[in-house]
Amino acid sequence: GGQRVIYDEATDLLTANASNLGYLPSGSDATVRTALADPNAFGGNRMAQLKQATDQLRAQIDAVVAANRTVVVEAMEGRKAEIEASAFYIKATPDAQESVRRQIDQTISRVRSQSQVALIRETGSSFEQTVYPGLLDQLTAGQQGGDELSPPKQTVSVKTVSAVGVSGVLETEEDVDPYLAALRTALVQTLNDGKRIAL
């Protein structure tokens, strides 16, 4: 009866949120798991305790999902505002502008519907490294009265440009200089390869 529903809901919560549990403090699910493993789980008031523990765990999961979703959505909305204020956007055709806005809105909508923290973060990371630079390229390709003869430059995310030949840990101010020199070389090489870098 009702006790079985409580038991099944607790089991389903753990199954559906297996990946989300890794984003909670260690042991957050221990009370629920212990109650489910109890051979006398249906005795006394144990199901009431399990329901309370399940509700608390669900609230923790919902909070961490919502927090990650907010961070990613706010970052995307910030990028949308940057794009709409850029010269690329202002000079683009209305069709190119609408296409870019629609793609950003669809990505934001997808993030708002996702319930797994890993997917939310991955969508945010992918947007920054791949989608955002691609949108800038779309706007460039859709310039009004643009020069059809010169091939458009590809835009890459600064996050995809790596300093080569440096590794380890930055511990002192002196450690920073070789890293910055290597990063500068990588950035200049990217520009020399005919690409633009999105910050």
C-alpha cells in the first residue's frame, strides 16, 4: 500500500539522480540507502522516516540542479546580450540576427528542461567553446553588403587555445611569466592561422 509507494519513490529518486548525487556533500544519500537496505524497513515508523529523508534528499538535489541551471543560463543570457550589442550583430542581416537569437534561446530552453547537473554543465561548456564562436561566424557570414570574395575567418574560443610547452603548477610570480609567454605565442599563432578568438 502506501508504504510500498514511499519505498518505490525513494528507490526511484536514487536511480534517477545517480549522477546528481556526486554533486552533493558526501553521504547525503546515506540515510535513504540505509533505510532501503533495512530488512525491517516496513516495521514501526520506518517508512515515515524514509519519506522524510527522501523529501530532504530531493530538496538537496533540486537545489543543486537549480543552482547549476541558474549559473549556466545567466552566462548564456550574458553572451546573448554581448552578441546583440556587438558590431557583428548590428551589421548582420535580420535573418542572421533572428537565427542567432533563436539558437541561443533554444539552448537556454534546453538547459532549463535538463535535470542532470552533468548535462547542464556540459551544455554550458559546449556553448562557450563551440556554439558561441560559431554564432559569431554566422553573423559575420550574414553581413549586409559584405565582401563576397574574402573568405570569412573562423572564430574559436579562447578556452580552446592552450599554452604549449609549459606544465606543472604556478606557485610564484616568476612562474607566471613563462606561462604567459607560451600563451601569448599560442594566441598569436591562432591569429596568424587566420582565426579570430572569442573571449
